[in-house]
Amino acid sequence: AECGRAAGGAAGRRPARQARRGFGGRASSSATVAWTLLGLNVLLYLVELVHQGIALDWAMLGYARFSPFSPMQGVAAGQWYRLVTSAFLPGTGTLGIMDIAFNMWALWVVGPGLEQMFGRARFVALYLVSAVGGSVLFYYLAPQNELALGASGAIFGLFGAWFIVSRRLHVDSRGIVALIVLNLALSFIFRSTIAWQDHIGGLIVGGLIALAYAYAPRKNRTAIQVTATVAVIVILAVAVVIRNGQLTG
């Protein structure tokens, strides 16, 4: 299944330290990380079109063989990198084109704003940990021999973060809610070809991280945000270890 599975002051005077956004990130008028992620996804998609075997090597997979006498493959076989690499390749064919087109449109729409509000480091953490969160829920709920590809876990994490930020800033969140509901509905309608588990996992993890980033008190804000991020990563790592034991025990 493919993952449908997104300066003030006088001239010449500069502050000694960069100004910070309300959520603790360093101020930036650009969206370098968002554009880099978008370009990387597109580049790897082009590589995949030429070398389609990379899809089998990088796809999210629990624990299975590709042929009767081949070695076991998947996260439970020690290929933990699949939790991340699967988020940087879409599927091939028509569905794959639709997958990367929607996900990169979503990244273009919500990514720059989130990066500028959270700062580059927080935005990278939000994107990557959301991607892993989607993969982990897929690891638990999907058949262990099912493959999944796509950036949707990370994109849904950005959707969840945008909703949290909207509530925190008291701005209209109906648009992002509608987008989330519509895409979750499509995930279940086409669940035979869309990894709905990845979407929900990314949404939950992205929302949790955004809660820590947006609502952390000003005092010790960075420490709280880092602690929350590390805590989520540890929880996901423990979940993977437990699932490994379930599949190999």
C-alpha cells in the first residue's frame, strides 16, 4: 500500500543576537528547511523513477521475505532506517504522482509558516519525528508484510501543528480542520491503497510536539521544548523495540 502515504533601528545597527519568534525559534524571513525538504523529496522521486529497486530497500516494512529463500527484511530485521527513509519516497505509477503532488503542495502551503514561527531546528524535529510517528503506528497496525511509501506522516504532522498554532494564536482553524477531515476520510475510503495508519500516527505526534512548542511557558521554554521532543522520540523508540519483540519472539 502506498502512503497517500503537505529589523528595526537605525541603519548599520544590528542586534547582538538574532530576534526570536514567540515560540522560541530564531527569527527568519526565509523557509530554507521547507524548500530543502521539498527539493529533496522531488529529487529522490526522480531517482526512484530511474532505480525503482530503491522503493523496496527504503519502504516501510515490518518483517517479511521478498522471496521464499531470501533473508528476512524490515524494521524487525534491524532495518530501522525504513522508519525514516520511507517518508522520502512516494510510490510509483499514477498514485505515486498524486501522492507526491499533494504532499509537496501541502509542504509548500504550511511548511514555510511553521518554520518561521518555530525556527529551523524545531521545524526539522517536527517534520522528522512526525514522519517516524506515522511509520511506528503503521508498524503496529498494518500487516507485517505490507509496504508503505510516502511523506504523508510528516505532512499530517504539519497539519496537526498548524491546528495547534491556530488555536494558540486564536485565529480561524476551520480551513485546516476541513483539510484534515477530508484527507482522513479519503484515507479510509481508499484504505487498500493508502496507509491511513501513517496519517493518524503523524497527526498525533505532530500535534503533541506542537503543543509543547506553542504552549511552553517563556521561562525555561527551550529546555521544556527539547525535553518534550526527546520524550516523544524515546516513546517511539521503546514502541519499536516492543514491536520488534512481538514480531521476532
